Amino acid sequence: MSKSKLEYIWLDGYKPTQSLRSKTKIESDFSGKLEDCSNWSFDGSSTEQALGGSSDCLLKPVYIIPDPLRKDAYLVMCEVLNADGTAHVSNGRATIEDDDNDFWFGFEQEYFLWDTETNKPLGFPANGYPAPQGPYYCSVGANNAFGRDIIEEHLDACLDAGLNVEGINAEVAAGQWEFQIFAKGAKEAGDQIWLGRYLLERIGEKYGVAINWHCKPLGELDWNGSGMHANFSNTALRTAGSKEVFDKVCESFRPVVKEHIEVYGADNHLRLTGKHETASIHDFSYGVSDRGASIRIPVLVPQKGWSGYLEDRRPNSAADPYKVAARIIKTVKSAL
Ligand code: ADP
Ligand code: MN
Ligand code: MN
Ligand code: MN
Ligand code: MN
């Protein structure tokens, strides 16, 4: 008999930012298939998802990948259900209306590697600051790139696990990095981002380095915040062949700024200031190649005769990709 370790992973009920939780289930002679993962339960009173009196919440496996960091192991992404089998209020994935996987998402996940002793990004001296922003973006060399061992190990782990990472880069602030994940289907894109985050947290543990997902961990100082740009398309956008379709979709975002910002991550007013390649949280704008706009139309779109995708630059690094995707789908569907 062979034994496998299945790490059941879910999102807790903390507000305004949900965190990853997980626990291990040992299975005998496990097939490796999602359909052979049984439902499980956990103590919701310890995760802000239930009261002590009736504390059980259910874990429904929805996505499985091999766990490259453990022997004979898998990572099992789960939705949280109430004891009666209905979706828990914290379950953003269940709100996604994209049953035919017509929506494709590419998320650009930015984050800081965080020194738990100095409580500053990697590369920051214990006292004071490193040289101002400028040399760090896409940098190489020990003066400017900090924590490469960690992010390389993370990239390999993601690829070994079968996550569709499309690239990584050092970001504008010291100790800040990015990975991009693309998937056809909003749910899978969200699953893969959460699993990518999970692997990064686990590798960080090994190095004693925390991952700071906050969108503006250095506050009002002159350092970039962290985003999670959401690149999206559906058949209509991919085959539009018309500027009018792009204008119509972009305009449909204007009256629902509040609804979008609500799910674009905590403290986004600190990040969306109009500086550091962002648009003000109070405005709505879009434009070709415009990195100071709320929504950027990539320059390839007009070049390809007005077909392709859009980039909503407002979601931040701590946002839930499920909720971001669900809201974008709702707005785009209202336009077309
Ligand atoms: P930048 O940093 O210039 O904004 P990146 O290369 O970091 O761009 O990210 C662009 C993202 O757009 C990639 O993750 C890619 O997967 C995604 N993308 C490309 N084409 C599409 C498409 N048709 N639909 C959705 N996302 C797309
Ligand atoms: Mn127990
Ligand atoms: Mn990018
Ligand atoms: Mn970036
Ligand atoms: Mn981008």
C-alpha cells in the first residue's frame, strides 16, 4: 500500500483580506485525480468562518496539482461550504459566472519579500533606506536584486507543479518581485494564483522570509506599491476587430467603479494615488498603452486591428483573484 499526502488548501474568513489555510490528509493508494479527493471538514470557529456552537465548515476539492515540495504529495485547492453544502459567504470562487471558460485571465502578481527581523523588504538596511527607486526593476547583481534564490525556487516549484506561469521579473522597489499566471477559465486562473501564492509562502518559510502581500507596505514613502493587474479577454474581445467594442467594454466599467474597487483589495486608496504608474482611485480612465490609466488597452490591440485583451490595473496584490474575475465578468457581460 502506498501513502500520499494531500494538502487541502482553503481561504479563511478574515476581513478585509483572506489568508491561506491548509492541513494534511493521508490517503492510501491515491489515484492523483480530483474525483478521488473526498470532501473534508475543518473548525470554522478558528478561521472566522463559523461560531463555536456549530463550527464545522466543509472543504470541497476543486483543483489538484502535484506538490513539488514534499514527497508523494499533492496540493488540493478547495472551496469552503457551509455544513448544509451551500457556498460559504467567504467563497469568492462560487460567485464566478464563467461556466464555459470563455474568459481568459492573466494575473500579474506583485509582492515583497519581507525580512521578519528588520520588518522591512529584503535589501533594506536595518536603519535607513537603500538608494531610491530606479535600478531595481528587472535588475541583476547583488547591489540591486534581493532574494533571487527564493524566487528561482518558486518558479521551478510552480513549473514542476504544472502551474501556467508565463514569466517573472524583479519589480520597481527593492525586494519587490512579480510572477504572471495565465489560464483559460476564470476559476482555474484564480486556483493557479492561489496555489502560486501558497508555494511562495512555503518556500519563504524555508528561508525565514515572509511574503508581504499588502499593496503599499512602505506607506506614503516614495516606493511603488504592489498590484495584481488583471489581463482579461473573452471571445468578443479576442475577435472584435473593432475599436467600438473596446470602447463599449471600457465604458461599461465607468458606472461601477465602486463595485470593482470593493473587491480589488484592501487599502487600495493608499496605492491608487495617481503616482507610481497608477490612476487615482477617484477617477476612471482608459487608453492605449497608458500605464497611468485605470484600464490599459495594450498597444498590440490596435496593431492587430482592434482584437485582443484589456488590462485592469487597479486590482492590488492582496486581492482575491476569484472575486476580481467574478466582478470583471459581470461588467463585461453587461456590455456585450
Ligand atoms: P505588463 O507588465 O507589460 O503589464 P506582463 O507581460 O507582465 O505585462 O503581463 C501580461 C499578461 O497578459 C500575461 O500574464 C498574459 O498571460 C496576459 N494575456 C496575454 N494575452 C491575453 C488574453 N488574450 N487574455 C487574457 N490575458 C492575456
Ligand atoms: Mn482535530
Ligand atoms: Mn508585468
Ligand atoms: Mn509589474
Ligand atoms: Mn501589467
